[in-house]
Amino acid sequence: MIQALRRHFLGLLAVGTLAAIGLSLSAAPARAAQPVRIGLLAFTSHSPTMIADAKGFFADQQLQADFVVFQAAQPMAVAIASGDIDFGVTAISGGLISLAHKGAVKVIGGALQETPEIEGQKVLVSKAAFERGMTSPDKLKGARFGVTTAGSSFHYMAHKLADKSGYARSDLTIVPLQKVPAVIAALKTGQVDAWTIVPNIAAGLTTDGSVVDIGKVADYVDNYQVTTVFTSAAIADKKPELVKRFMLAYSKGSTCTTRPLSTRRCPRPTST
């Protein structure tokens, strides 16, 4: 009887030990994903980054995407240079170019580009400006043009509209308002006359009649490279494998958004 109990106890002990080992093995984490801080604006033009995360493309590259949302492009460039974020996807701005010239920031890829066959940036005016005769981009002479910051992509587009239309850049009054919501509020209330913005936001602003769509940026700026992918010079120079992994994941997210709907095929993630 004692031998039988002893064998039973040893059997239970063995089962328990194996179970504990199995639990320990199953609980052992896989190689931890490397966090990367990615700056973006809350626009649909930044969807490739978010799609890459949702589809598991960053996880495929052992990366954990942590998004940091900005209200304008230039502060993102500064955050890259200071090391507060690792990668940025946003418009080319004066600040970005200045930091690149100083060797602090490097552009590592292209993102959004205006093409005539795809609906892109719209030129908007307030209802009051439209009623005063600003009914097309070539009639914006004298307009107060809303931008986030001086040197932003909005500032660049305003001047390119003037160049193509034949009036002087100085004929536009550039009004920096720091944040996109502030520009929207100023346009809707007539405090500024004009602005340019991505089509999904433009469509929402024109529904109540307080803002009017008067044209497309693509008709005035040929092959405009609106946004780029960039990182700090330190990461580009010292962590090229990290840059490669990030770009592999980002490019797959971009593939999901850039093809015509009829032919769009999103890559399959390899992670489970």
C-alpha cells in the first residue's frame, strides 16, 4: 500500500513538474519588439503608417510602433533632430530643409505626391471671399492665406499658386495660426480668406456652405512631393538596419493605399 501511494505521489510530482516546465516555456516571451516613435499628423494622407501597424508589418520587423501626433509639420522635424521621435512622415517644410542642411535630419523616402489622376489637395476659400470674387486660385490676389507656420507646406503651396497665376507672392498675406484646427476656425469665420488641405477634410468643410472649394493644387504645382519619410542623421548613420526594417514595414503599408481600388492587394503579414 505504501509503495502504491509512493508511486502515485511520484507520478503526480512528475506530472506537476512537467506542467510547470511547460508553463514556463510557454510564458517565455519571444524576442521583444523594438519600440520606435513615429511622428504623424491626423490626416488620411498618413494612413500608410497606421495601416502598416494594424496589418502587423511593423511586428514582422520586430518593431513596436508608438505614434506621436503633431499639429503641424515643422515641430515634427524639430522633434526628429532632438531625438524625441525616431521617424517622421510629413510635409517638406522650411524647418525640415534647414535641419537637413545642418546635418541633423535625413530624408529616407518619399510619401504623398500630387498627381492629376488622383484627387489631392484642394484650394478652399471662405464664403465671404468667394462672394468678393475669389472664385478660382488665379483670383486670390490680395487674399489672407491661412497656414500653420511660416515655411510650412501650406506656405509653399500659397506661393506656388501665386507663381502659376501670375501675381506676386507678396500679393498674398500669409497668416500663421500654428495648428490645423485654428486655420479651419479662421477660414470658416472669414478671418482668413484661403487655405489648401487634403480632400477628405475639404469635403467636410464645404458641406455647410461656409467654405467653398475653388480648385486643385495639382493644377498649379506640377508633381508636387507633398510629404517625405525622414529620421535623424544619428539613426540613419548609426542604425541603418533599423532604418531598413522601418522602411520595409512602411512600404508595405503604402502598397495598401496607393494602388487603384480595383487592383489593390495588401501584402500579407508573416507574424501571427
